[in-house]
Amino acid sequence: MSPLVAGALGVVLGVLITVLVVTLLRARQQAAVAAEPPPLLPPQLRTVVEHLRGAAAIFGPHDELLAQSQSAASSGVVRGSRVVHPEVLELVREARRDEEPEALNIDVPTGLGLPARRLAVRVAPLGDGLVLLVADDRSEALRVDETRRDFVANITHELKTPIGAISLLAEAITESSDDPAAVRHFAGRMTTETARLNELISQIIALSRLQSTDPLLAAVPIEVDAVIDELFDQARAQAENRRVTLAHQRSSEAVIRGDRRHIEAALRNLIQNAIAYSDAGARVAVTTRMTHDATGDWVEIAVSDNGIGIAEADQPRVFERFFRVDYGRSRANGGTGLGLSIVKHIASAHGGTVTLWSRLGQGSTFTLRLPAHLPDHHAEGTAA
């Protein structure tokens, strides 16, 4: 082989070897990139995120889910291993790109005809393409704020009515100072409006106290039928004025444990409402009985009347503050619209419930269901 041919072959061989080495290096680099593991989270950080009570998650450089709390999946923001809400996904990418925390308020549909949930979403970059997401459900706080605003607005309206009436009546008395009959008439109406205003303020104070104290801190055994007997004595004059008959079907074992003043207030409201919304000649009956189910022993107190009844459309709202089924009739009887709301709070605070059955023209039955108090008779006998 001539030296020229040998040199050419050497050059060709060198080029082939170079190409082969370069190809192998590139293939190895591509394989290394493809096999590159996802960013590894410190075990402590993963543990913290997974045990957070609220919705929280950490996403990797490609928006993949690396860790999440138990409530993140139910938040409506994360599904499977991805962010499903477009605005939140864009927020995550902005935080990664700008390396700055971001925040957003969004409404997430809940389905089943329920209102959307308002979420306050915050994201923060953690470095290496990682992004932390935290979503706080603000729905309950917004609902409480709305309820508070409505409550204040309702109180303002309700207070204006008797205060305005008292002011007008005072002017009328001044202008009628030379007419004793007119003065007596207007003074009588002023007394009625003053009593209504005093009752409204008392009910507002009672409701405020119910929401700020635990009645079970001063709990004592209460014989339900004895309380009803006392309340019947108090309501007898009201019933006779309206020609309403009172009846009581008792259960000697009906004993509960709670704050006696609160229980009296709840039953007083139910009995007075039943009388006020009954026509002349009607009957108001209170029945107590013991019941038992899988949740325990209960005392059920049913207050029934055969009065005007409540329309089905109004029944879901009867326990709302200031809601009145018949505004004119309620005003005429001095009702404040807070009585049933107070009953509901008392029932709930004592671990019970209050329910309604009603038909227009047939009457209504309110049932207060409270945990029964079953004393240990053996222990009592030993102590004696």
C-alpha cells in the first residue's frame, strides 16, 4: 500500500472515530437529561405540607404536583397531579418566572346547586423552579360578614320603627295638651311602642349572650314538665284574652341537663308564638316524650297549634333573625322576629335541634329535641 493511500485511510478513519465519539457523547448527554430525576423535596418540607389543615401544594418546574395536603384535592384547584384552574396555573407560572409571591381571589364552583366557594390563593417561589401554593377558603368568613351586615341593617330598621312612633306620639301629645282624652289615647299608644322597643332590645341582648357564652357551663338537671307548668301559668292570661285553650301531655321521665333560664326562654317563645298565631277558640298543646335512637336518649318537646299555619315557601326561613311570616300580625302581638332564632341557638347550644311541621289552615308543630339526662340511680342511692 502506497503511503498516499495509507494516509488517506488514516484521515478517513480518524474522522469516523471522531464522529462516533461525538455521537456517543451526545447520546449519553441526552440520556442523562432524560433520566434526570424531578427536584427532590426535603422530607421535612413534604411532611409539613402534607399535614397542613388548609389546602396547600408544591409544584415542580413543569407545573407537576410534588406534594399536597389532604384538603388540597377537595379545594377545586388541584386535580390529580395538575392545577385545573387556569387562573391559578398562570399565577404559579408568574411566581416562578418573576421569582415574586403572587395572590388571587377566585370563585370555585362546588356543584350540586350550592354556591361557589371563595378562595384566597397565594403562591411563592421556593427556588429551583419549585412553587408553594396555599388556598384559604374564605366562604364562611364572607358569609359571617354578610350575616353581620344584615343583622345590623335589620336592627337599625327594627329600632327606627318604635322610636319613630314614640317621637310622633310625643308630638301628638304636645299638640293635644288641651284635650285630656287625646292625651290618654296617645300616651297609651306610646306605652305600647315603648314596651315593644324594650322587648326588642331585650331579645337582641339575649341573642348576643347566647352567642358569646356556653350554657352548659352552668348546666343543671331540669324537669321539663315542671318548666312547662310554670310557663303555662305565665301564658294563661294571654291565652284567655285570645280564647285559646292550653293542654299539656306530660312524661314523668322527661329530664334534660342545661341552663334553666335558656330552656325557659326557648319554650316561652314557642308557647307564646303558638298562642299569638292561633285564632279564637283554638287549642295549643305541649307534649313531652322520651325517645331513643342510635345516637342516644332524647327528650322531645312538641308545641302544636291549629292556627293559621306557615306556607311551605316560608318554612326554611322561620328561624332567621327578624323574619316574620305575617308581619302585620306579628307587630300587633308585639313580636320582634327574633324569638325562633333564639330558640334555634338555645337548641344548638344544648346539643339539640328544633324542627317545624306546618300546613296552611291546619296549624304548626315546633319540636325541640334535646339530649335526655339519665342520672345514675344506683349512685344516687349510695350517696343518700
